[in-house]
Amino acid sequence: MEDSQHDIETLLSDAGDYIETRTTLWKFKAIESLADVSGELVSGLGMIVIVSFVIIIFSIGFALLIGEWLGRSCYGFFAIGGLYTLLALIMYARRTSLLKARFSNMLIRKIIK
């Protein structure tokens, strides 16, 4: 009887150790996924900042060029502003398929990995 009591205690102790180890492993996997997603977001934001500066510089150059063709520099800025407004409206109308779905899929892929 004592052997079975000892076996049960050993089994319960081993089960507790197993659960603790699985919990620790799950925490480490969650931390790894979070670090991976965070790194992806930070590098993506860095690229967005750089690309934004490039687009701003080119936009100013094109606005001045178009303004020179049209006779007044403000006309070029209005033309570029109108172009960006049109682009923003198109992106707003298609935001689910262009942005939300892609970001969600990337996030799920990183977490599952």
C-alpha cells in the first residue's frame, strides 16, 4: 500500500514538474513571438520613415516642376496635393484588403511560428 502511495506522490510530483516546465516553455515561446513581431514592426516603421522622407523630397521637386510648367509654383503644389488626396481616398476605400488583412496575416504567421 505504501508503494502505491509513494508512486502516486511521485506521479503527482512529476506531473507538477511537467506542468511547470510546459508553462515556462509557453512563456518563452510567447516572448520569442512578441520579440519577433516587435522587431518586424520597428524595422518596418524605420523603413516607412525613410520612404516618407524620400517621397516628401520628390513631391516638393515635382510640385515645383509642375508649377514651373503651369506658370505659378502654387499650382504644382495643388496638383500634387490633389494626387495624394485621390491616392488617400483609394487606399481608404480598400484599406481592409490592402492593410488590415496583410498586417493581420503577418501577425498571425509570426505568432504561430
